[in-house]
Amino acid sequence: MKKYGVNHCAPADIGVFMKRAISAFILFAIIISMQACSDPFQHAAIPSDNVQNEQTFNTNTDFDNRFGRVYEGLVETDEVYYWLSVDSGFVYYVEKDGNGAAPLCGKPNCMHELDTDKGNCNANTKEYLPGLSLYDGKLYFVSTDRSNPQYCCALCRMDPDGTNHERVFFIDTSDYAIQRFWIHRGIVFVAAYTNIVKDGVPLVSICLLCGNLNGTGVAPVLERLYPADECGWPLFFMKFYGNTAFFAVSACSPSDSTALNEIYEYDIDSGAVTERYSAAGCDFQMCDLCMDDNKNIYVSSFATCWDRPVCPSVYLLNDDHFERMLDFNDGTKYGRILLFDRIAVAIHTDVSIHGADTVWVRRLNGDTIAKGALSRDFINGRGDLQYGGCDIAVDEGHIYCFYCGWVKDDYSHAFFVRYDISGESLNEILLAEQGSADTANY
Ligand SMILES: [Zn+2]
């Protein structure tokens, strides 16, 4: 029995961990968003159309960077969305026009219930891990699988109609807990981390594992150890551009409120990992990353670093330092900025269930695409709900939100809402709703 693996991999623990992680993330995002944007700044010279992968993006094999940061798994096809709710662990099939949604099951008499079907529903991934990938016509997810006691989880796949479930391979993360997975150009990437104590010193260890989708599993390609007092609750994210994958790690120091920021480049052709940036004692914690046509790397920041206010900004990586190039200083207390291939999105979270989050969607040259409040009309008539937070993804025409709400302590609702950007207005469409006490009922 491995020292940490069993506890980390128990399904219940993963569920609890994910809920705690999401709660912590939401809290982290909203606690303090004081502005520190008084410094004058100038826009760096950036081409307005700087999406790198538009010409080379292959829908069959390339990971969709838009959805790489949402905890909920999301895949878009021409007709539908596939939504993996981390609240229930079920995959849903969602009509893009808002006219229907259901568990992606395909079994004629299945009630899609967590308890009564004991996990036999095709839509049940038996897991609460974020991530859902469409690759070469198959939907991939990570599932609990203890058929081999050496492992806790497996990479699995199914047909887009929810049938033909099969295990691709077991995932051996050693002593690490899986945080997320991505599939891009035939390579499976898994980010994982664990807390350890070595010689009496608490440490945080992170690991990036990779493997060929046609192979037998994943193996570590990058492992890093940090003192726990420099690395409070690390974030991981990946972005993919052609045959290059960027892996970023960012954390704040609880002891002095500075940040640890690291960016690594993985070359799919050679398998080589190159360090692009690594520093402790930074002024801001990275929130996201993207790249442009000219392979310039941009990062965005949170509005706090532990308990210290920071100006939420976008930065350009210039050799070995970050150059601040785009501030979000309109008086709204934005808590974080996310980056997509063309755009940056600042988000202010309103914790009242009947309130509304505020977003500012801009191209990296500073132009505004949309700005304003995200209405919550879907909440109408649900006075018993408490707000649990929102996860968000954005493209040029849409804002995708995954809201969670809570009734008492253990009964939750999840809402998948799309806002269509029309001019600068935002039109709300409730695409799917999922409630769970002990079922995945609609
Ligand atoms: Zn079912």
C-alpha cells in the first residue's frame, strides 16, 4: 500500500477534495479585490488579431484552450455541448439551442440515479475530477477504477452517444492526487500534487505526467518540490499551441504574500521540457496564460497575492521578466483575469444569490468586446438557494458559466448558462440544470 495514494484516491475523498478546492478557489477569487492600479501604463504593441492556433487548430486532435480552466468538463460540437458536472460526476448532453439536456446514457430503462443504479448508468463517470476531452470522435474522462489494486483511476472513453465505455489505461500517479487531465495531439497530460513532510519540513510536490494515448499509461516528465510556506495551495494550468504545450504552476507564500510563478514548455515532437520562467518572491500570482502568433507569452494576475492587494493585469513575458501591459481599472473590484486565445476577461464575483457577477471582456490590444453584469434570471423563484460560486469560460461570442447553488448543507444545484454577446450586451440562456441530493435528476 502506498503511503499517500490510497487516501488521495478514494472516490469520496476526491469528491470532498474537489468541493473544498472549488470552495477555496471561489473564496480565494472573491475575498479581496482591492485595486492597486494607480500607476500609469502603456499598451504594449500587440497585433489585434493575435490568435496563434487558428490556422493550425485541428478539431479532431487539439485540446480546446477555451475550456482548459473550467472545473466542469466542457466540450463543444456543432450541435451540442457535453458537460461533465463535477458536482455529480455525470456527463450531460446539452442542446446548443437550450431546448434540452439529459444524462449521456443511452440505456433505455436507466433512471440515471447515483444510488439505485450503483454506478451502472452510462453517464456516471464515477468520479468528480475536472476534465472532459473529445479526441478523434471519442469522449475521454478519468474514472475511479480499482480493478487493479495498484491503481486508483483510469483514463476511459465512450462514444458520443454515451455507449461503448472502455478503459484506455490505468493512471499511476504514485503518491500524487490527480488535479486535472488534458489530451492534445495524441498525448495525455495529467497534473498532480501532494503534500509531504521531509526531514520534518512540510513540502508541496507537484508532478506533470505524460503518455501516448496509444500507450500503456503516463509517467512523470516534470517533478518539483517547494517549501509549504512558499507555496500555499498551488494552481496548475496548461495551454496548447500546435506541438507546444505550456504548463504553469503558481502559488502564493502564506508567510510573506509574494508569489511563486513557473512556466514550462513541453515539446510534443521531442518530449523535451524547457523552463521558460521560474521565480519566487514575485509581485503577483499568475491566474492564467496564453500565447500569440509570435510565440509571445502573456500571463494574467489575481487581484490579491495571499492577503496583499495587487492590480489585476495582463503581463507580457519579456525574456526573464514580466512587463505589465493591460490593466482593468474601471473602478470595479475585479478579483481575477482569465486569458483565452484572443481575449482577457476580468471577473468580479457577487456572492449574493440574487446578485450578478460583473465581467469585462477585452482583446489583448485593449479593445472591449463586452462589459457588464451577468444576469441570473435562472435563479428566479429559488429563494432557498445559497450561492456557491461560478466557473467561467469565454470566447469571442459567448460567456459560459457554471453556477452552483446550495440548499442547506448537502443538496446542491448546478446551472450551465451561456451568455451570448451581442454588441456589448449579454443575453442569458439557461442550457442545463442539474440537481443532486442523491440523484442526478433534472
Ligand atoms: Zn443512465
